[in-house]
Amino acid sequence: MATGRTTKRWTRFVVDDGVDATMREIPVNSINGVGLEYPEADVTAFQDAIRGVLLDTPDCTLNIGGPFDNSALAAVAASGAAPTLSGSHTVLKDLVGKMTPLALGVYVGIRAYWATGDPTFGITGTAANGFICTAYSVNLDDSSYTATFKMYPGSAAPEWGTAAVT
């Protein structure tokens, strides 16, 4: 595990393939919304000197984008190894619109390929916990895709950690 700053070059995105619960890494150029967002409810009274808020239930939406790719499925690379990518289209086309909770992880390598001990954000999929893919579209003008993942209803919140998501 390294410490210090990093760049998006070392970030990896893995998701359950929705078939046999095998994790697949797909190519991404952008990942937006990594973390939890807590909506605020205003609880300010007329006599308060400053606005007060209560935090509501957290939300998590991940938007990803990258190159359109129909390569074959591949196993996720080991800790510290170069990525072994599955095709983005090969994985995402079967996930969109299905109400099956999926394991999902964003791995942030620190100045090198992700290794155990580096930051991860995600959730291990179970029958009641995980993400669902709510949108997947392909832009044929530049051969890219975009996809959106939201939390499965009633799911536990994803967390930051340092181990691979399973």
C-alpha cells in the first residue's frame, strides 16, 4: 500500500456480472459521484440566529463512462496487478433494468495499480444489498458509453474500505 496523491489512471471499476456473481472490471474514463450524499431538511425556527438542518437518509448514484468495447469476459486482476478488462458492452447490456442487487467497487490505486490496503468504495452484493444499473447508453458518434448505478431499495449503504469487494 502506497500513500500520497494519485491520478485517475490508477482508478478501477468492478461490478458483478449479474450471471454467476463473478466480478468483472470494465474500462472507464470517468466515474462521478463516488460517495454518499445526505439531503438536508431545514429545521430553522423564526428565532434562530443561523439556519439549522437535519441530515436525511443518504443516497448514492454512480455515473460512469468509457469506451464502447465488446471484448470477452475476463476475471478481475489480482491485487497490485495490471487490470484485465471485460468488454463494457459485454457486461453492461445484461445489467441494465434488472432489479437484482449487484456487488460494485471503485478501487483507487495510489500511484500504482490498486493493491489491498489502497482505498475502495463499494458494497458486497447480497439478496438485499447492492447497486442496480438504471441506465446504459452508447454514443456511436465517438464509440463511448455511459451508465448509471443506484442503490437497490432497502440496501445498506456502500462504504469506504481497503479490501476488494466481492
